[in-house]
Amino acid sequence: MANSNSYLTTPTKTPSSRRNNQSQSKMQSHTQDPATSESRSRFEAYNRLQAAAVAFGEKLPIPEIVAIGGQSDGKSSLLEALLGFRFNVREVEMGTRRPLILQMVHDVSALEPRCRFQDEDSEEYGSPIVSATAVADVIRSRTEALLRKTKTAVSPKPIVMRAEYAHSPNLTIIDTPGFVLKAKKGEPETTPDEILSMVKSLASPPHRILLFLQQSSVEWCSSLWLDAVREIDSSFRRTIVVVSKFDNRLKEFNDRVEVDRYLSASGYLGENTRPYFVALPKDRSTVSNEDFRRQISQVDSEVIRHLREGVKGGFDEEKFCSQIGFGSLRDFLESELQKRYKDAAPATLALLENRCSEITDDMLRMDMKIQATSDVAHLRKAAMLYMASISNHVGALIDGAANPAPEQWGKTTEEERGESGIGTWPGVCLDIKPPNAVLRLYGGAAFERVIHEFRCAAYSIECPPVSREKVANILLAHAGRGGGRGVTEASAEIARTAARSWLAPLLDTACDRLAFVLGSLFEIALERNLNQNSDYEKKTENMDGYVGFHAALRNCYSRFVKNLAKQCKQLVRHHLDSVTSPYSMACYEMDYHQGGAFGSYYKPNQASSSGSFCFELSDTGRDEPMKDQENIPPEKSKAQETTPGKGGETHITVPETPSPDQPCEIGYGLVKKEIGNGHHDGGGARKRVARMGGSRNIEPLRLQNGGGGLLFGNTDNGMKSSSAYNEICSSAAQHFARIREVLVERSVTSTLNSGFLTPCRDRLVIALGVDLFAVNDEKFMDMFVAPGAIDVLQNERQQLQKRQKILQSCLTEFKTVSRSL
């Protein structure tokens, strides 16, 4: 190994005139070469297309080189070397903040670098910048301004710089933020992950070439970022590996075997991957651009000289010489990119023709939209058809549909409760879990599930305990009126009061939940209409741009659903008032236990005659019984369902209506008969008590001291008074259960269906049409021509026209390029 370290020393001699003359003659011949002229035009065409893609957000498969690697791995120094001049890009630290697209243009007339930056959100370039310091300032200021605006530490939005220079190649490179292990001071802790994610996103498109840099001091087996590159390009088919700062490694080589083994990188990068080994000047002092280029050339020469003379046996020049030095890498990158440009030209031309055709169609639609702002009749027709389409989709969703996907647009019971703001059912302590609670449903299916959930909630409420004072107040008041129905009337009154107090909030909650289910159908109907228009021929005109009309349509639909909820609340409250009226005979029905007049108890695991939604389809209901059986009343046994008597016949006893002139013998009459006729077993009034109470034989209330007072409260006969109180409470509970069943099974379910679903099917189109279109033209046009709306449409058209002009220009240019292929 040579003792001299001259290969590490930056040369300071000026180039000879002979070398200058050779360089100038080479540039002149390079410019006059027809093949070079052809590649130059192709390069310019792709540069303009790239600028348009960045400005308008076009996704175009333009061949591009993306430089990736860890911070301090030499990406910024390599970019300066490729440009042929320094602009302190390393000090800007843009590599850790924002990508930089460098469009290098070889222009023999540009004896000094001319740098221009593409305007943000435009395809136009600004004025040329000559000062290297000014270039660095623009990069820094643009980066900081965008990060302040987005309030982020990094941003994927690139800065585009076009550099025209006589000593630059025709090359475009995207410099990405460098990988880091830890965020800098003042940056979020997530910055390293954000940088890694952004770089992967930039490097993932298959039309991009990866230029991966890694310092020579890092062994392949311990590379921090090689695995990240493998995740992007596992086979390294589109990856160019560059070993930077190669001069730091040279002093470690002793013989040819060591050098060749290292240069081959066998076992880590694959058989077809041939890395490039590059060293650049270390001196960061201010030098002229000419001296900078001379230093680069001198370092290349010194590296080759050391490998030949400073290593025993040299190295395999035939195999590895083309991979060593910055000049070799530069020539390869330029030729490889030109090759990719040439291969991609036909596909790019076809894509441009397709995009230009799409933009032409968009222009026509925009012109029609602008013209429609003055054509009221056309707007009315289009708006009516659109409104009718949305209404029809709402009806289809109610009747049952699976488009759009319920997995995405449906809601579980828990999600419905949370989003509607109605967490629990009032007065219900249990967690109501209806069948299919975990499935995502919408429309008619979700409606029926809420109905079933309401049933479960209603049947989980029992008649609340009543104090002795309340019972005494009601019972004694009835006793004072005379007649014999005091006990029955007292228990019925207690049940009616409890039903009004406890069932009314349930009814309101059911209406609110059902209104939420129907209200959420608007967004689903919009999505369904959009899918239908995209999957098949368009049946309605596109109304997306009319924000005012969409807002009015949404408000009308919301108001329609709220009115339905309000009307349904009034209807079900009316049913509650009817069934709890003193004149209602619901409390005295005899066949409550028989399944005759009322039907049997509501059974959740089988379909009822009212069409309840009770099929359990969720996974939890397949293999194990429902865990929330406490929410549902138990089924009756056969002994309860069959009335004892002949042949299991069902007997319905209609209670007699008491006449003011003829008091009924229920309470006092029974007491008197028992006192006078203790031997009388069954029959007469006693039988009527059992039937009208619908309960077990109520312990008769006996007279105290032979007088007319009732035994109730703190008396010597406390045991009997307690028994009477318990019997009254038991009777009230049974009356409450009858009221609840009549309300739920006979009235509320059918009322909610007819009150919500039928109007949505039959009256929605008319209701929305009246609200939106039964107005004069001036008010109607307010939905479409809001202040500034015409200006917005005109601006959109101008942007489309600008985009069309640029892409059409690119298309013409690519047609010319394609003819020369």
C-alpha cells in the first residue's frame, strides 16, 4: 500500500488550456450530434410534462430518478456534483423537510447557471436566479412557509427547480428527505416515521428509478436502510446502488482479493446489482464553479490511481472500472434515463391523448353548467330528476338493499346509539341487546331492529312499587263512592298511572331512534345514486357543483323526517292515552294468559303476527343462546296458555258495565256474602272477582268491628292488611302488563311502521318537490346562483382551459418525439 495520501488531498492547480480546449470542443460536438439533439428534445418534452403533472396533480408514469438514503450519506453533495456548481444545498437542510425535483438542462449557451423555480400550484416558472446564495434562500423560505402553513415537520409536496447550465447533464432527479433515527430538537417525535413513509410513497411507483446512497464506512450486513429499500424494490431491478464517500474506505484495502470482493458486493445485493463507488471533494470552502468541477475530476483520478498503485495487485479493471468514479455514475444516469424516456414514449403518448380527451369532456360539461345558470327551465328539470332519483333510492333502501356495501355504510346498534346521542332507553337499567345488534345494517333492516329493541325495552319494565299511602289514597277514595269495584279500580288506576309515567319516555325514544335511522339514509342514497350513474349510463345530470341546491335538498329531507317523528310521537301518545283511559277495558281482559284476545306474550325467538324482526343472524347467536334473556319476558308454559275447562276451550268473559242505579257487588258485596254465607263455595260474585281481576283469588277485605270501614294500614289486624296491600300491588302489576302488551302489540308497532315508512315511500317525492320547486324563479335560482357562484365556475373553467392547453402542448410535442423514434 502506498504511503502517500495524495489521493485524499484536494488539488488546487488550474486546468491547462489544452484541457479547456478539449472540453469546449466536446461540448460543441455534443450539441451538433443529431442523436444528442433528439435526446435533448425528448428530455425537454418530459420536463414540461413533469412540470404540468406537479402543477395540476396529474398522476403520470414519467420515468424519474428518486435519490434516497440516510441523512449525511452524501445525497446533497451528489446533486451539486451533477449540477456542476454549488449552491449550499447541504446547509439548507431541505433534505429533511421537503422533496426537491431538480430538472438539469444541458444548455451550452448558459455559461453561468440559470436556476428558475416553478411557482407553487402552477406550471409557470419564475425569473432566473444566478446567485447560488439566492437559490439556497428560496429553497429555505419555501420550505419554512409550507411547513408553517401545514403545521407539519415534513411535507411530500415537492419544490421544482430547473437548472440550465453548460456543464449540467440532461437529467432529472427527485431528492428526498434523508432517513433519520431520531427527530431533531423542536420537531415531533414522529418525524422519522413520517419521513420513511413519505420516501416510500415517492419511491413506490414502478416507473421511478431508485438511486440509493450509502456511505462506504457502513458494511452491507449492518446497513440501516437497505431493508427499507428492499420493501420498495425487493429484487433491486430498478435500484441503482451508490457507495458514497468511497475515499474513506480505500486505506483499508491491502490486496486485490479484498478490493474485488468489496466491489462485487456479493451476497447482499444480488447477482445482477452492480453498485457504483463515488468520492467527492471534501473541501467546503468557497471556490469557483470551474474549480469545483476540476476538484471532482481530480478526485476520480486519484481514486483510480490508488486502486492501481496503492493496492497490491491492483483490481479487476475490466470488470469494475466502469463502476468507479462520479463521471461513470453521471454518464450511466443520463443514458439510463434517456433509455427509459424512449421506452416510455409510446405509453406516455397514449395516456396524454386519453387525458386530453377527458379534459375536453370536462370543459364541455363546465360550459353546459355555466350556460344552465341562465336557463331556469333546464335547471328545474335537472333538479327535479335528481331529487326524484334520491327519493327512489331512499325507498329502495327502506324496502331492503345491499348496495352500497352495508359493511361500510351500515351501523351496529352501539354505533346508532352513540351517533344519535340516545345512549340508553329511559327507565331501563338493563343493557338491551336485540338480535343482530353487532351487524352493520341500514334502511328497513335497521328500522326493524330498532322496533325489536323497543319491544325488548318495553317488556323489561315492570310496574314500579307503590307506597301504602298511595294505595290507601286511591282505594279509600273509590270505597267512598260506594259499589263493589274499589279494589279492582284501585289496582287499575295504579297500573294506568305507572304506564303513563314509564312507557311514554320509551315511545319518544323509539321515535327519535327511528328518525335517526331514516335521516342517515340521505347520505347512503347519494352514494347509491353516484354508484348507479358511474356503473351504468348516467340517468340523471351531474349536480355535484351546485352546493346550494344540495344543502337545500338535505335540509328539506331532514325537515321531512323530523316532521314524521313529531307526528308519530303524537300518534303513539294518543294510543297510550287511549289504553290508559279509565274507560278502556284493557285492564279487564280475561284472556291475557290464554293467547285469545291479546295473543300470547311477545316471544323474541319466533316471528310474530306483526312481522317483528326477530331472526338472529349475528355470530353470537349461532352457537349459544341469547345472553340477555332478562330483557324479554319468559314464555308461558302450556298450563298457563290453556284455560282449565272443557276440551281446552277459550272463554272470554266480558265484564258488566256498572250502572249508576245498580251498584256492582264486587268489593263490599263479596265481603257481605262471605260473612253471611261462609259455606258458599265459588259461584256468583266470587267468580266475577277472579275473572275481572285476572289474578289469583284476592284475599277479600273484611269489615272491621262489624262496621263499614276497610282494614288497611296500622291496625291490630296487620297481617291481613299487609296481605291486602300485596294483593292490590300484584293486581296492579298484572294490569300494567296488560296495558303494556296492548300498547306494544296492538298499537305502537303498526303505528310506527305506517307513520314512518309509508310516508317515506309514498309522500317523500311530493314533500321535497313542494319545498324545493313550489317557489318563483328568483327564489329557485338562489340555490344555484349564489353570490360569487358564477365567478367560481368561471375560475374552474379557466383552470381546466389552462390544463388543457398545457397537456395539449405536451401531446403535440410527444407526437413529434414519437415520429423520430
